[in-house]
Amino acid sequence: MKVLCVAEKPSISKAVATHLSGGSFQTHNTRSQYIKNYAFTFDFGQPWGQCDVTMTAVVGHLTQTLFADGYKNWESPPPVSLFGAPTITTVHDDKKAIAKNIADQARYARLLVIWTDCDLEGEYIGHEIVEAAKFGNRDITVKRATFSNIERAHVLNAARRLGNLDAKLVNAVAARIELDLRVGWAFTRFITNSLRPLGGPVESLMISYGSCQFPTLGFVVDRYFKVRNFTPEPFWSIKVMHKKDGKQANFSWARNRVFDRMSAVILYERCLDSNKAKVTKVQEKATRKFKPLPLTTVELQKAATRLLRMTGQQALNLAEGLYNKGFVSYPRTETDRFDKGMDLKKLVEKQTPDQRWGPHAQGLVQGGFRQPREGRHDDKAHPPIHPITYASPSVLSPDEARIYEYIVRRFLACCSEDAKGMATDIELQYGEEIFTAHGVVVLERNYLEVFIYDKWEDSAELPNLRVGEQFEPTEALLTEGKTSPPNYLTEADLLALMDANGIGTDATMAEHIQKIQDREYVQTTERSGQAANDDDDDDDPHDAPVARGTRGRGRARVARGGRGGRTSGQAAGGGRRGIKVFVPTRLGVALILGFDRMNFETSLGKPFLRKQMETKMKAICAGQTTKDVVLRESVAQYRQVFLQSQEKLNVLKAACREFVFAG
Amino acid sequence: MDVPSQIKSALQASSFPPPSQNLLSSLSPSIPLPSLLATAKSRILSSDLTSSPLINPSLPTLPAGIDSPAAKEVVLGRDTHVQVVDIENLSVSRWEQVEELEAIERGERTRGREVIQVTGEENENVGTQSQPATQAQPTQAGKNAIHRLTLQDRAGNKVYAIELRRIDKIGIGKTMMGEKILLKRGTVVARGTVLLTADKCVFLGGKIDAWQRTWVEGRLARLKAEVGQDRPTQ
């Protein structure tokens, strides 16, 4: 029996062919320069048995969906007609040879096995392959291999446990493609046509709209105005310091700070008048710094932008390359928990040859291994990103090596013990006010040994104070400070915002960020000094007293951060210079404010519409709704917004005049 | 005991200001006592202390010069009833409060990094007392928060009061304008500011609707004006 196997890209095709054939296959050229057909025999087990296999590949999507011929002109019929215009799905011109190869090979095969990546996009590409194969053989049987990395045993296992393509996932992607096409082009043509007459810098621009691009731009504009409009305010605090036996304890005020001088002075005066402070609590307790969670795509991108000075896009491309070479698992995943059945110890063992982290891996193998923490996300398709085999630096490019290092160190950290320490908390009552001092001694570094991106250090040793002890503090000061503005968004901030608000998928977020730069809606600039990771940092015991206590909001920052739950173990990137941040261009500001000021229920610059759409995609996947229903609802919704936008076009134009043309 | 006397002593037992003759005589004796008492309480709580005909004019006022910053510490010699005319959260910068109010006005709220759209209907179901969107509950104050109230006595004298210890009943959105508080004998006033502690004050509740409305509607503008004052000249 003859079987045709088709992968999503040539590297996977070759890797799978190598494993299934045991290394002996014949290679045939095709009419596409990128694609080779590999011929070999393989026993798929029941019911297929020993088969003659041809393994080939596509290069991503085979088809594109476009508007029919009568809708190519930007002016007529008017852009609004695109919401209802007929669309056609055809094979890309430059993919025709690939499609033909599949049809030709299908002619001789009884079974087609899809080896595309196991995610939404992969499912849809699988569907495109099926369509192409049916041109050659209408009756071909279709199966799908489920795999998340190209390690030998995993691939062999997948080949012997074939499943089916999921039509629901295919339909979800089809719905998104159609909606993006209609909405994207309708608004792009409308905005471009409408603003062109203003002349000047917008005369020759194509002003594209995308339902992910605009909310992404919206975040950048929103933060930009938060920074610009920020008004500093003075605040007051009380700091108490006490020296004993040559050691010093710095106490911070439980109230942290007060935005009124008189009130602070009154409370301060009452402290001083009481003369003596009294120790009300001394607590020594074991403490730990949690090891990081297993790695997801978004976290990888955030870490790469923060620690490795790459863009999210670069990081994803590099990880993809590592996956294609078989070094790491599939890098597009939302899962932050390992399946209990996975033999993680074996994967750890593979890292023992490395000079840098080999000894740590060795220690884990010899009894130090701990099961990773479990996050709350599971995409049910892929495990967290982890190394599959060992790659020595000599086989990787310098950038690949840095991403690989991060993935391996993160994985080894996940399989290590938390760092352990002893924390001392001293509480003081001085007048009616409460003050606290905190000290920590790190006892066991554990995961920190290998995860060099996290920092946890001993604090200065506290003097020995007993409960009930009274003393006159060495120093008690009324201090004054001033709130500081939030920072412009870093790429990591932007990714986190997109993630939290359902803008794009983990795999496409970086593309949207790139797109709004290409369109010159935003630009990057270097921010000096400031630590890049303030949003995610855990409580830092060494923070200055006035900045402690109320996370996130503590520094009068309006960042939507710091309260979004614990994303423990975020690498500390503190103190490095030249963090890249995003600021909008004049055009970017004009577009977002233009739509915001139209005062619809949901501005296109806000994430709500897109989020609803993503929710509907998920509902299609879950079988709770259908592609047709979603398309009908969403097209109607966006058409409504479109009509309103046309009515209020003057608002957008005015915003352009105000920002793009203003001196 | 006759009905007016019973009402009078019941009010006293609940730390209420003593009723005026006017109030007592307006209560119809044919209604059961518990209902009468509830009526009397609610009328007192929603009236303006400074002009209410429902309260006995003998009600004590704050000592003269109580708001003087020159006096380091004064202790109230007798129980004094006051009403709230303003509240501020001194633990959060005014600008942060401005931004939060503006987001609520736009129909947005944030949950961590997530921006949530708040529509009118949703809010009625979720909100505690079917408030319009502009009154949606702001973030709850933390356990070490410090609020400053502006209190007013029977004679219209105003004085600041701050939380010496956090009192959960006090908060933006919780404390209502016109709410009545009894400051007990022994309450400390430092540098012209009353120091509030749970053992020295009794929260009687109540609100004056018109004051509350004006306060809510004017809050954003007030905060903005206050921030403006602090703005350093550039």
C-alpha cells in the first residue's frame, strides 16, 4: 500500500522521513526548488501495516483568499461593499508547483497523513493539503499525526497513533481569514482614500488597518499620553533607623506614604513625642524564591526582549529554527505545565555534557530533580518549550545559542528546587505608628545556580532585637518624595498587554508589533537607566521604603501591571542601559485619537472588538458555535462600526490635522 | 413611659443626637414603637445637623479653636456629633485617582493588565447598589490606607479628621456625605486634626442625597484642581 505524508515545512519532512525510514530513504527532486520527496518503507501498524511511503512538504499556506475580480479597485465599488463581496480561495501562484506535486503523489496513494504543526494554523494548512491531494485522488483516506517535537521516539509514536483533522479548528481559522480580509481591506481602503486628500505626508501613504494592529497601536498611544499627561505630586514618609551592636535596622512606615504634608507632620510629631519605640513582633521564618514556571511562547518573547536584547519576532524565529533542527520542542505554545507522564529526567540528562550547566544537570540527575511547578494554562496541543537534545555551541549561530541557553536554563531551573532562605521581620510601634524591617539570608541557591537571570541576595544583617524591647531610635526622619511618571512601553510590556487582552495569538503578536513599526505608526527609542522588568518583579525586599508595600501602584505608576497575579520567577533585568521602548508617531496618535473621539461604544483603537472575535474563534473550536454564525455576527458588527466611522470621518480628519500637520 | 420618652431614650442608647421636641411631637403614637424609632433615626440621619429642626438645639458643638494647628493636643471633653462633608484618600496620589475616574467615565476598568469594558447593564448586575457607571466602586483602600475626612458640627464648624488606625467603615464610595459620626469624650485632636480610632467614634450612617450627588459629580474636577496646585512651575 502506498502512503503520502506531508509536513508543514521541508525541515520537518526530512526529519520525520529520517526517523520513519531509520535513515535510509531515496530523495527525489520536484519542480519546486524547496521541496524534496523522500521515498522509504514504514510499518504504520494496524490497520495499515507495511507501506511504501512518500514524504513531502509544503512551505506554509498553499492558498490565499482574495476578493473576486470586480473588487480590485480602491474607489469603486465603495469599500463598504467588501463586507459582502464574494471571495475566492486559490492556490498562491508561487505554490502551484507544490500543490501539483501533492496531487501527483496522491494519485498513487490510498492514505494521506498530515504532518503539519499541531496548532490552529497547522490544522488549516492540513486542510489545504487535503484539498490539493483530492485534485489527484478524490477518494484518498486522510489521517493526521499528532506531535509536538521531532525527537525520534516521539515521531515514531505519532506515526503509529494516527488521528483525524479537526474540522472545527479548520473552520475557526477560515472564519478568521475571511473576517480579517473583509475588515482589513474595507477599513484600509476607506482610511487611505479618505485621508489622501489632506495632502502632505499622508498623500502617498497606504494607511493600513488591522483588527490586531489598531489595538496594539492603541496600547502604545494610551501609555504615551499617560506619560505625557502625568503630573508629579509630593508625598511624605517617616523613616526610622536604629543601630545596635554595630548593626543597623532600617524600618519603613506601614503607611508607606501620605500625600498630605500636615497629616504626615502630625503623625511624625506623635512618634517623636512618644520617645521610645517598642518591638512588637520578631518573626524568623523560612522563605523561598519560587523557581520559574515552564516556558510559554509569550514568556520566551518577553524574556528575550528583556534579557537578550532581541525583538519578540527574532526570538520566535530563532526558536523556530531550533525546533526545525530538532533541538527544542515546538516553540508556539500556551502551556505552562508539563504532562505528568513526560520523562523529564531523561531530558535533563541530555544536558549533562555542557560546560556551563552540565554540572547542575548532573546534580539533578543524581537526586536533585524536582517536578516542575504547574501553571494554569494548557493549550492541549503542546508541552511548554523545552530542550529535546543537547546542542553544543559550535552547531548554533551566536543568537541561536543565546535563545537555546535561555530555554535550557529555564528548563533546568523548572526541574530544580526553589531557592531557600531565612527571612526576619521585625515590627516596631513608635507612637501610634507601625514600622517594619525585613531581612533575608539566602541559605540554598538551588535553581538560582543555573537560572542566572534571577537575582536573590542577602540583605544587610539586622541587629538582634527582642519582642518587648524598648529603645529611642537612632534616627527618625520625615522624608519628602515626588511621584514619577510611568515608563513608555517596552516590547515585553506590550506583549503582556496583548496577551492579557486577547490581541493576536502567541504566535502572531510579534508580527503585529513589527507591523505597526513598518507602517510608521510607532517608533522605538532607547530609554536610559531604568530597570526593564518593573511590572513583573516580585516584592523586592531591598526596595527603598517609600516604594514598598503597594505593589505596582506603589510608585504612583498607572501601569496595568504588578497586580495581574503572580508570574513568579521573572528574570531580573534590572539596571541595564538602553531599554528599547515604543512611542507613537504623529500619524499613530492621530489614528487612535481620531477613532477614540468618534465616541462609539467600542473604538477601533480599543481591544474589545478583537477580543470578542478571538472568543468566538475559541467557541468554534469547542463546537459551541459555527463559522457561519460567527461570520454573520462579526461582519455585521464591523460593518456597523464602518458606517459610523464614515459618518464621523471629519473627526478622524480633524485629528490628523491636529497631530500630523501641526508644527 | 410615654412614647416620646421611649423614643428619646432609645435614640440615646444608640448614640444618636437627642431629638427636638418638634420631631417627637410629629411622631404619631398610633404606629408601633419600632417603626417610629426607625422613622426617627432615618429622618435624623438624612438631615443637615447645622439646620435640622429634628435635633435638640442643646446638642454640643466642638470647642472653639479646635481647628487651630497651634495646639499640639486637645482632648474632647464631651461627646460631640458631627457630619461628614468631604473625604479624601491620602494614600493614593490624586493623579492616580484622576486616571481611575477617567477610565470609569470611559466605561473601562482594569483587572491586572486587562482592560475591561463596563457597560451600563453589566454594572447594574455586578455593582453593589445599581449605581450609574460614573459611580462604579473604585479600588478598595488597603489595610494601611489613611483617609482624611472633613467633619462639621452642629454650629457649622469644620475640622479635619484622619485615621490614626485604619477603620474599615471609612472609604471612598463607602463614606457618604452627610453621614453622622459621634466623636466620644476623650477623642484626641492634634494640631487641629481629629485623630480617629475605632474605640472613640461611633458611625451612625446616613447620607444627605443632594450633598452626595454634588460630591460625586465634582470629585474629578476637585482632584484635578488639587493636582494642578502641586504642579511645579516649568
